[in-house]
Amino acid sequence: GEAGVAGSADGTNGDALFSAPGALATDGGGNLYLTDTGNDTIRKLTPEGTNWVVSTIAGQAGIQGSADGTNGGALFTSPYGIATDTVGDLYVADTGNDTLRKLSPTGTNWVVTTIAGLAGNYGYLDGTNSGARFYEPLGLAVNSAGAIFVADFFNDCIRKVAPVGTNWVVTTVAGSHTSAGGADGTNGAARFWNPTGVTVNSAGVLFIADSQN
């Protein structure tokens, strides 16, 4: 990237351009994956010697939407959080669509599907797949069992999205969507205020960036 210059160019080092990049994740091969929030795309940074080669793997710069598909056939709206799992899949918080998306590598392509939430329908609801609701999900983390943890920003709570067969079941593990605050406690007795980031360690403990607190 180049400081002070926004854009959406693929390329090497400073020849690549971004617009309001959001979050980063890395895989076992040392590649970086980036939510290019202002461009509504997902970018990959591949190390080659001392250089970094940037490519766009999903979405189309400047075109917002919520289409599932392959590579540029998929559309996002202000994606932010991103995480990788142990088999190389990516998970993205599609913040503007209030959904969670999965990017699966298939050869040299990336196939994008929506795994939880329903585009254009924000809210709060635990449930399965599109029956769940989020309100501007932001940070993501994936544990060793493949469960995703989500900082659900405007719901002031932490959600878990667990694979069950071919489905994804969404539950709330901490906080309350009806009451923001800063209380420590267990499960729903704890309070958060606009949580933004989440990470998980090897013991399964979550750490949360509680932004307004």
C-alpha cells in the first residue's frame, strides 16, 4: 500500500492500493488475508522473497451487495472481521450485510457462501443458518474445533457459530443484547458495550476488545 493514497490496485508492495482496510488473518503458509472494507473486497498478500504480492480473491471493488459465488462473482458490503481455520477456509464478518460468510479455496478459486444471518435483516436472534440475526458483526476468531466467535457490535454481546453437520448454529455466550454495560460475570450476566475484536487462545479462552468500555 501507499500512505495517503486510497484505491484498489493489485500488485507488489507499494504498487498495491487499499481503501480503509479492516482486519487481518494469516494461514499456516505465511499468507495474509485482509478485509478491504472500503472496497468491499477480500485481498490476499503472498510473501515472495522480501516482497508481498497482493491479489483480490473475492468481491468487486466499489460494488456492494450480498451475492454468493466464486471470486469476483461474490459481493460484500463493508466486510470487516476475518479469520482462518485449520483447513484453510476463511470466515468474514460481512458487517454491512449483518451476515457471516465463508470462503473456501477450490483450486485457484475461492467459493463464497453465507453461513449465518440474512442480508438486509439486522437484529438479534439465536438460531440456525439464515434464521440467526446479527447487528453489525465485527471481529471474528475460530477455535481449534472450528467454532467461530463473533463480536456482535450493536448487540453488545459475544456470539458463537458452531458447525453441526452442514448447518451453523448461532448461540450467545456472553453479554445481553438488551443491556450494554461493563459488568464482569458469567454468560448473560456479563455486559459489553460495542465489542469490536475477539481472539481465542490454545486453551479456548476468549479475549474481547470492549470498545466503549
